[in-house]
Amino acid sequence: MDKEKKGSKSMEKPLIKKDEIDLIEIGKTVWEGRKLILKVTAIFLFIGLVVAFSSKEEFEAECKLMPESQEGMKSSLGGLAGLAGMAGINLDMLSGGGSGALTPDIYPEIAKSAPFLINVWTEPVRFESYDTTVSSYQYFMEIDKPSFLSNLAKYTVGLPFLLKDKIQNKDEEVSTVKGDSSIIRLSPKEAKLLANLRERIIVEVDANTGIIVLTCEMPDALASAEVAQLSIDLLTKYITDYKVSKSKVNFDFVQSSYNEAKATFENSQRTLARFNDHNRNVVTALAQTEAEQLQNEYNINYELYKGLATQLEQAKISLKEKTPVFTVLEPVRVPIIKSQPKKGIILVASVLIGIAIGIGIIFGRNSWEGMKGRF
């Protein structure tokens, strides 16, 4: 047993030494190749500087809203809503979401839809850096110029695709169809703009609080704030129109019926009054029968008019109840700090990538030389 223990100890010592020697060798190899690492790092740092200072500036504006329905639900259910969410139960669905209601989970999808984005890009926006007011569509199609890196990628890596598009004439102008149309036809350029705008306008909904957060990123600070406000207005209008659509149809029908009943009632009222004025001293049976007939028509029309007036008030109340109210928690502000490019992060990442690639080149070269020596 003692011999076995001594043997195991003697086996352990060389292993520890081998690990130590490996670490020392790695350190020596890295140190010997420090000039190469510095050169590679300098190259990547230069690339990072070019990327950081040639990338286009972007500004991000933000707005926070709280829907009234969410406030009522949280206040009435208290902590139950949070517990239900942890259990995977959606109380929105239990409270009417399952019957076709528009829940906050769908709001981000509305903001990504083509009709919504087309409505956004057709509205005029102030671009302070260019001292002009144009639509987002006009700005990105006519005024905005690609950055140096975009052009470099376009005429190097993307050159085959560019030639292919030119040959196939894919850039034909196609008139944009309004977002409220059932069919939308876009040109390839417009499709790219739509995809670009979809990445710039982001809507997120907090599952626990129900707070809606809309962020918008644009090349101009004032434009980002205006597009954010425009997007919020369009989003709330879309939600409001959807939620009150059924009540609005009912209200319009009752209003129309009420107007007709009112006109009929007023007409019968005048007819009865004229008859009574012209037959004040007439006591014939025919006159009495006609008076009773006019009085009955008047009573029927009055009851119908009175009933529709009540229904109209109820329809007004229902329409008001269904109209959602959004509380602005954080209004849109013109951003001061640029959101892109993040120059510090780009430069640090460039240095780290340069060091890693430099070390990789050294060990790759050593491995290759070792393999060549074996053969």
C-alpha cells in the first residue's frame, strides 16, 4: 500500500509540472509574438475608428403610456393579476380577451404592420439638421445618403446583387398604395424602407404593469421625437377605433332611427294640432273618428320617439365606456444624447478582437509549423 501511495504521488508531481510548464510556454509564446499582436490590434483599432466615426448618427425618442383598462384591472384585482401571470393565466382573456378583444399583447404587432408604417411615413416631419419638413418617405428616398461603410459594402460584397438588380430592372417606381387599402403594392425600394422603418419604431408592453413603451430611432433628434409622437397618436387611434367600432355602429343606427322617429313624431304633432285648430266647434262622428285616429298616431309616434331617445342615451354611454383612455406616464422628449454609434463600445470591442485574433494567429502559425515538422 505504501508503495502504491508513493507511486501515485510520483505520478502527480510531473503532471503539475507539465501544467506549469504549459502556462509558462503559453506566456512566453504570447510575449514573443507581442509585436504581431500589437500590429493586428492596431489594424483592428483603426478599423474601429473608421466604423465609429463614419457610422451615421441616430437619436432615440421614447414615450410611456398606461391604458385605462390595465389600471382598472390592476386596482380591482390587486396582487391576483401578478399571481395569475406567474401561473400562466391571462386575466385579460378571462375578462373579455377571448371574445375578440384587442389585448395589449397585440399592440407591438400593430406597430409592425404595413398599413400602420405606411401611415407613419406619409406624415410630414421636421428634420432640424436639414432645416426642412418632409415625410419620412421623402427623407429616406430623396434626402438621406448612405454612409461610407454602406457604400463600401454595396460596391464590394453587394456588387453581384447590385448588378443583378440593374439587369432585371427591379427598381421600377411603383406608386405607393395607401395604408388603409386592402391590397398594398410596393416597389423594392419601398419594401426596404418599410423593413427599415419597422426596425426603427418599436412597441413593447410590460406583462406585469401593462405599460406601453414606444421607442423611435431616427437620424435627426427632433424628427425622432415627432415620429414617436405621430406613432403614439396613430396607435392609440387604431386601438380606440377598434374597441369602439361595434358600439359606434350601434350608436349610428340608433341615431339614424331616432332622427327618423323625431321627424315622424313632429310631423304627427303638427298634423294633430292643425286638425284641432280647424275642427274646434265640429262635433260630427267623422270628425271625432279622424281626431282619435290622429291622436293614436301621435301617441304611437311619441312612444317610439321616447323609446329611441332613451336608447340613444344608452348608446352614448356605451360608446363612452368603450372608448379607451391612455395615461401618459412619460411624454415624448427630444433626445440630447446620440443612441448610435456607441463609439466607446466599438473601440473597446475592436481592441479585444484585435488581441484575440493576434493571439490566434501566433498559435495557429506555431501549430502549422509543428505539423510541417512532423511530416
